Amino acid sequence: MNSAGAAPPDVCLAVIDPASKLTVMYAQHLLNNQEPYVHPRLKNIIYACL
């Protein structure tokens, strides 16, 4: 929890590429996450598919 007592927000991201007919939706809760580890790897995998 932050200093205001509220939980941190969730992250939701959408990548839509009509040319390749690919849509990726990603959601993650930010409490105890592995964002520095997950995001670069996930981004590389998604962009490799485009």
C-alpha cells in the first residue's frame, strides 16, 4: 500500500495492428510485480510477431 492506504493501480495495455490482424491485451497487478523482468521480454516477443 502507498502512504494514502490505497493499493497501487493495475496496468492494462493494448497493442492493435490491423495490417497483421494482431491484437495483444496485457494486464498486470502492480503489487509485488516483476515488471522490470517481464515487460522487456514480453515486448520483444510481441514485436517479433508483427
